[in-house]
Amino acid sequence: MRNAALGHIFELFLRIPATAAHYLDMDTKLVDLMLRDLQAKTERLVRDFAKFCESLPGHIDDHDLERYHLGMVKDEGELAALEEHLLWCGVCVDRAEATQRYVDAVRAAACE
């Protein structure tokens, strides 16, 4: 009887590493899933924050950014205000760079 009990304990002992590895693998998969979910939430938050910042008063609208990049802003006061705003507003600088890429792409397509 004692040998049977020891045999049973030994069998359980042999199963523990496999079981532990299985649970560790599950933990790794769970952490990976949680990290992907957190990254997706972070990206959504960044997009939502950028949209929110664009809607705040005092930012340059897209039409004026296009006019600025195309050199169509002739009024010195308006031009000075746009350039001053672009010196301190990172959101508008990013949007101005995106507008510049858009206008350049349209120009390149028109030349083809």
C-alpha cells in the first residue's frame, strides 16, 4: 500500500512541472493580450486627444493652413499671427506638416 501511495505522489510530482509550464504559458499569453489591448487603447486616446485639440478655439483651421503653405496669405497681420501661432502650438505644427504633405502630393499628381 505504501508503494502505491508513493507511486501516486511520484506521478503527481511528475505532472507539476508540465502543469506549471502550462499556467506560465497562459500567463504569458494573458500579458501579451493585455499589452495589445493597452496599446490599442493608447492609440485611440492619442487620436481622440488630437481631435479634441483641433476643436479647441484658437487653432488654425485647415483652410488657412493650406493658404499659408500655398503662399496665398498676403495680409502681413494675418501672416504674422499664423507664424507666431505656429511657433508655440505643436498641434498646429503637426497639422501644418500634414497639410504640406497633402498639398505637395496634390501638386505632384497634377504635374503627372
